Amino acid sequence: MYKVKVYVTLRESVLDPQGTAVKNSLHTLKYKNVADVRIGKYMELTIEKSDRNIEEVVNEICDRVLANTVIEDYRFEIEECVAQ
């Protein structure tokens, strides 16, 4: 079994109005040293072992479901788990 941590973020070329709103709020709260904020998504998947390559499976899941690859980038970490 695998535990997969997936991080999805907007591409650098895409405006992030939510991140801008958070940055402005932080500046209002006197955290003026915060230069930029980008908002993203974090997901954890538990995937059972199969005969398919786990990296291929996760890339397919991200490309088809978890990320809009036109405006978002993703990365992931795979950790092999011992079934309990």
C-alpha cells in the first residue's frame, strides 16, 4: 500500500486573487515582510499496490482529476506503507 501526498498550485504565470487577498490581510495585520502568497491544494491518497507503476498511476490521477493542467502544476511524494 502507498500513501501519496499531492500538492497542486497555480502556475506562476496565473494570477492568484485568493493569495493576493491573504497577502493584503497579512499586511493589514502588520506582517509587512510577507512579499507574496500563493494558495494551493493538498491531498492525501492511499493506493493499494498493483501491477502498474505507482508513479504512472499518480500522474494519470493528477492529470485527469486532481489538477487543471492548463493553469495548475502538481508534484507528489510517495511513501510505501505497511498494511495494518
